[in-house]
Amino acid sequence: MSYVIGVDLGTSAVKTVLVNKQGQVAFETSESYPLSQPKPGYSEQNPEDWVEQTLVSLGRLLEVSGVPAEEIQGMSFSGQMHGLVLLDQDHQVVRPAILWNDTRTTSQCRRIEQKLGGELLQIARNRALEGFTLPKILWVQEHEPDNWSRAALFLLPKDYVRYRLTGDLAMDYSDAAGTLLLDITAKSWSETIATAFDLPLSLCPRLVESFDDVGGLLPEVRERTGLGETTRVYAGGADNACGAIGAGILSEGQTMCSIGTSGVVLSYEERKDLDFEGKVHFFNHGEKDAFYIMGVTLAAGYSLEWFRSTFGKELSFEALLSGVDEITAGADGLLFTPYIVGERTPHPDADIRGSFIGMDASHRLPHFARAVLEGITFSLRESIDILRESGKQITEVISIGGGARNETWLQMQADIFNARVVRLENEQGPAMGAAMLAAYGSGWFDSLADCAAAFLRTSKSYEPDPDRAEQYNQLFVIYQEIYNQTADLNRRLAAFRG
């Protein structure tokens, strides 16, 4: 028997999966690590925690599976995007990593916009947002001169872990695309952007494909984990790129909806010349010479978690959503906007905040719960509509993450998106995508698409109901008006927030 390992380095934990040639997950393990928030808006982690817990997770995976090390042919990685890891000339970590959800860099984003103007979208194809890596680099440059003077190279989170396991320093295109330093279509570091901010190109690591072989495991790693010399390591990809691979989004028109803490609508793309004016993200895919278009709802699953912890803390999610299927579409005139931490697509607005609109005395907990689900899905539909406006025909959407675990929510997605929604049989998200990169890199398949055909199976599909779809179309028009109607109110209210 032969196996590969997928490693998914998340924000709160690292997950490892052991996958066989049929795409079956034989074993999986997960190890958590802490998040540091030393000031409001700051979000940091110690890169050594990632390394330590990845080693623990791999060791446990080998221990619980009992699989001989020589049967594990390959390993690859998925990782949280945008996080800044600065290394000195000796490749030692300079300071704690600044994560994707850190919001301290607003002034640096404005500086990027003022310096580059329209060139930024032409080259990096994305707006300057606080989550990206370049603003973090500039923050260190401006606020921590001692640390900046020591910085010789930057990496992203999964690339640092992979370096510690293999000794190889590199970054794949899909993760590099989220730095704002990559020329997306030329697939090279942008001298124009780097020069504008006095950044040496030597700060940027060498670029590789997600499925490239970057070496074997170091002796001390093999001793610690039980893995052997025969296991090859492949570069891996950004978590969203790996999520797309793990959902089989590998050809034109294929689209994925992923609902976790944030929500993502992602579609495969081969056209280089599309101009979305920064309304959605445009990144390199883990598939060679391909791209993906991505819209983001900042608080998707987080809106539901906030609602439960605030209004039904004693309830499980199942109990919270009990009775939602008995409430009619539109929650009897109640609308929710999931802007509780600001918004990303199509409104990159850190000041906007959420709303319940249309409340009356007849509304009960199930009405509010349904309105939250509908509001999250309406926000995701805004990204779907931007894709459709580009000429894409979206008739089917693969749903993964928390939104794929509730039958009512899956049907709601089908009705609101007006498209067939498909749930996968064994959905493992980015970890499966990383395993698929290792399988393809190991020569198990001639292409990632062939790997997806062998590994992924549909569990159930949901067709849109024409009557509900039309009702949601009418509600969606009202939903879209809420942002403009409340944006100024929220800006004025910002002064009163704690």
C-alpha cells in the first residue's frame, strides 16, 4: 500500500491526513497552538509553535496508523495565507509572525495606494488590504527599525514549516500571489513594487510550482516523526488554492463555496486579462498556469458563531438551527447583513457593521437564525454575481466547510445562488488538496484533474426551487441596498465604539 500526507497549517491548529491511492483518508490528527493578540487589532503567532505541533502531529499520525514509513511516498502543505515570517541572514526568526487577520496596517495600505496608484492592480491584481503581506513588511520597516535591519528574507507560514522540515527555502506561486509583491501573470517578483518601497528583491524567496519536489526530510525530522528517507516533500499551496484542489475546482466554470470562519466563493480561471477593478481577488492557482477568482465574506461562519454565543450560548449548533426549515424564505421580512467585523467583497470596508433589518414582535429565535444563514449566503451571492458578470456560466457550486453540514443551509445556497449545490462524500478541505499535490507530485496521476476524478465523490446535490429562487432574487435586491443605506451611519457610530 502507498500513501501520501497532506499538512494543513491553519490559524488555530495544524491538521495532518494520511491518504491512500483511492483518495480515502486512512488516519488524521490535529494539534492546536496559541494565538497572541498583544494589542487591539494585532494578531501574531510564534513560528516555532507551528513547527513543534506539526512534528507532534506527524509523529502521532505515524503512531496511530501503524503504516510503515517506506509506504509514505510524499507530503505536501496547505497554509494560512499572507502571514509574515521574517528571517535573518542565519535563517533565524526575527520577530513573531504577523497573521492574515492582523489589522494594524491601514496606513501602510494607504501608502501603497498613493505610491503605486493603478500600477498595483495592473501588476499584483489585488487591492492593498490589511491582510496582505506587503503592508506588514512596511509596518515593520516603519515601526521596528532594529528588526528591519536584521531582516534578510521573508516567508509565509507553511513555507517556514516546510523549510524547517527540509532545509529548503522557497515559496509557491499561489501563496506568493497573496503578498502584493508578485507580478501575477508574469509569475515573478515585481521589481517595480519592491523598488517603490526600497525593498531588495533578495528579501523574496525563490518561486516554485505547488507540485514541485523541494527535497526530502532532514535527519532530525525523520528521527522525531518516524518518517523515512523515501518520503519526498512537495511545495504545497495557499489554503484557498488547496481548498480548490481538494474540491476538484480544476477546470473552467468550476466554482466552490467554502464557509468557515470567513466565507469564500472561488472559481477556476485561465483568462489573464480579466479586470475586476479589485472587487474580487485574482490569484495564481496550484494548477500550473491557471488562476482563481475569489470573493470573501469576512464573517461567514463567524456570524453564526457570534449569534449562537450571544443569543443561544447553551445551545448546540444543531439545536440553534432546529426549526429553521419551518420558517419561510425571507424569515418573514427579517434581513441580516454579516458585516460584524467589516467586509471584504464587494465592499472592502473596515468600518461597516452588521444589521438586523425588519424586526417586529412576531420574530422568534428561528427567524433570527434563518436570517443569519440567509444574510451570509446573500453576501456570498454578491461574489457569485461578480463572477457571472465576467461571463462565467455558474450552474453548479461545490459547497465545503460548515455550510455543507446542514441540509437546510445547502438547499438555501442552491435557491439563493440559483445553481445546483453539491456536497462531497469525504470533504477534507485544504488538507486533501495538499495530499493531492503530493499524489500528483509522486507520479500517481498524470494530472491534478485525474487525481480529483479518482479521489473525490459526490455525496448529494441540491437543485434550486424556482419559486424560492425568484423570492430570493427579490429579497437580494433589498439586501444589496442595506450597505449604502447604513455605511454613513456606521462611520458616524465608529466614534462611539469601544
